[in-house]
Amino acid sequence: MGQATVKIPTPLRGFAGGQTQVVLDAETVGAAIRHLTDEHPGLRRHLLTADGGLRNFVSVYVNDRDIRGLQREATPVADGDVVSIVPAIAGGGPAEARPSRGAAPSRPISLGTERPFSPEELRRYSRHLLLPEVGVAGQRALRRAKVLVVGTGGLGAPAALYLAAAGVGTLGLVDFDAVELSNLQRQVLYSTEDVGRPKLAAARARLEGLNPTIEIVPHDGHLDSANALEVLGGYDVVLDGTDNFPTRYLVNDACVLLGKPNVYGSIYRFEGQVSVFDARRGPCYRCLYPEPPPADLVPSCAEAGVLGVLPGVVGALQATEAIKLLVGVGEPLIGRLLLYDAGAMTFRTLRLEKNPECVLCSPKATQHALIDYPAFCGVAASAPALGVPEVSPEELRAELAAPDPPLLVDVREPEELEISKIEGALLIPKGEIPERVDELTRARSVVLFCRSGGRSADAAKTLLDLGFQNVRSLRGGINAWAERVDPSLPTY
């Protein structure tokens, strides 16, 4: 029996009374996790399966040593051991996916015969050329290189800036979105004048202004199973700047099948992760997280928030890893996971093991092609797909003015109430719905809302499954209410 310290990551601290770590007595890792969930029952569904086993999207480390497979629960713990819980995080994407147009395939680009650097280029790259580890040969390697940045948001924006500044000859960008005002808190590639403009157009103009000697290749649209191999196939290194699990697994799987390195980064509130997944020399992302968490367990950045400078740090680290790979200098993060905590201002590096049972990159692989990633990741369905009735903002306004109005329930987090609120609504965060159903039983009719409709649809489905009859979700959430009913409310 040893007294171990169990470190609780940011996404799970709300279910442990805000604690960052818990000291408890246990003989094994499995016993420590179960004692933790006994003390904090809210952690149970995040860490344990229905039969009590550890979930596959949660990695566990003892003193920075990766514990996986059947032996991880039986791994003994001794006095002073540190047990780290590292769940999968993606940064989160919007609850409502846009219709896929497909990402444009890459076009072959040739730099032609190797040429000497111009006097302007020598001045531009002089600080690189002075480094013995880079020099002229390394800068030429960068000029010949082709890097694809998947997603030009929080991570892709700073990474693309540094890759362009470094002189990466061909820089591909995959995106489908437009610049929004809320992006500017962290997506430093854009300016206020770019709001409403397609991200690829704004990014291309900014990067070409930064370094007109490089080639920017836009891939307009969603990356999916039909086009990923073609798009990624034209590049030497892929940088994963995605904000959702389906695309993260898609990028990983395509890189494994193509034999390309995948520079991974993810963010959540004050914490980030960075690694390089290269199945030819180490583990892939599936070795770390064989399966994704359920869609309703990991809130997006739009729902959970993120410190604006955090993606800048993580994106810069990703750019660093990409440059190291291209120049062949230093020790890349292959087989290692870098954890950054901006709140504590700490960096930790954990060792990663290649999973001998990995379905994709092991000798026992059973997956040899790309799959349906939204289905694999259980992407949250829309209210109609969940069988949840909806009410429009205009219909709800009329009902609230009637003699017998519905009970209005806000399922957002308390922090969001400080941004905007509908007067008279009862605040019950989505995660608390199962424990607070008694507060809703006397209502004739219940209407739930969140920021944009995804969380409220999921919460309404929970109530319907519990036997409630007249439950609906506000279509488009409080943002739609602000746009169509009460313009005095801000959107976010």
C-alpha cells in the first residue's frame, strides 16, 4: 500500500471540486483511480467504462512512465509516486458542422533547379544562416520543403506565420471558414479588417506579405475521407491545427497510411499538448488514444474558453518541430508528449510507447483505409437527428408572453451567464441535469437553451430518456435569440 499523488487535468477538475491533485492510499493504479472516482463520483463516467475498466481515451502515467494495456490497472504504486491522468483533448469544434464542400486537391509544385539565394534572401534568412545547425544547407532544405497546415485557426495561424517566416518553400493551408471577431483574441494571422473574409484569402494575403518568396497553396473546404490522401500526399510534413476529433483522427490515419510525420497540437483553457506522430519511427495518435471520448464529454473552445496566448505557444512549438524535421536538426518529439500548463507555467515531457495492438500502425493492424470519422467519433447530432423537438426564437418569444409560459432552462456554464442571459431562465449546467431533474418535474413544458443549440439538444435528449414529455431545445441557442429577438444581447 502506497500513498500516491493523482494529478487531475484541467478538463476534469470541475468534477473534483476544482482540485489539481489528490493524495490517496492505493496498491495499484486501478485502485487509485477507483478510489478517486469513489471520492468524486462525477469523474466516474469520464474515467471508467460501464464495467469499471479504464477508458481507452484516457492515458495514465506513473512518474512520467506510460502505463497501457491490461497491465496498467495492476501496475503497483509506492509512496511518493505521481499518477498522471491525461485525457484526449482537441480544442473543440463548433457543435454545428458546416456542409462539406471537400478540400481542393493539392497541385504539384516544382521549385525547379536548385538556385543560389538572392542577396535579399540572404538578408532575410541571415539569422538561420549563422546557425551551424541550419546554415545554407538547412535553409535550402526549408526552401525545398512542402508543409501542409490543416486548419488556420488558433494553432494553424501562429504556426503558419512562423513557417512562412522561416522560408518553407511550399505552404499548404486547409480551411473552409470565415474570419469572425471572436477569432481575433488568439488567431494572430488576421486583423479586424478581415472579419467576414474567407480565412484562406486573408491568410494567403498576410503570409505572402510576410514572405513573398514562398508559395501558398490554399485547399478550400473540409478535409474528409474522400480527399485526405490526395491532399496530404503532396506534402513532406503535416501540421495538425484542427479543433475537432473526427479531423484529428483522419489526419493521423492518413499520415500513417502515407508514411508522413504528423506534428500534433491541442489546446484546452490553460493547457496544451504537442507531439510528433510518425508511425515509421514511433507511435501514432491512435497509440496514445485508441478511441475518442464521447462528443458530449469534451467541450469546444467556444464553450469552455481558451487563454488567447496559449495557442500561440502551442502553434509555435508545432512550427519548431516541423522545422526540426525538415532541417534534420535536434531531437523531435517522436515518442514523447509535451504538456504545457500556462497557469502554472510548467512544461512536462512524458514518454509514449508504440502500442503493439494498434489497429492502424502495429503488425496486428486491422484498419488499412480511411473510415467514416464523424461516425467513429460519435459527433454530436443535431436536435432533429436526436429526436429532440425544437422551438424557434420567435415561437419562444410568443410562448413566454402567454399566460402559462414554459420553464426556460439555461444549460450553459456560469461563466457564460456573465456574457449574456435571458431574464427569468433557470441555470442548470448540462452536466448537472441528471442530478437536478427534481427541479423540472413540476413544469408543464420545458425549453432548454445553450450558446448555439448543441448542448441543449443533448440535455433535452437526456430528459426525454428519463421520461419527460414536453421538452424542447431552442434552435440556434441564445446567439439566435440575440440576433432575431433581442439585439441588445451580445453574441459570442
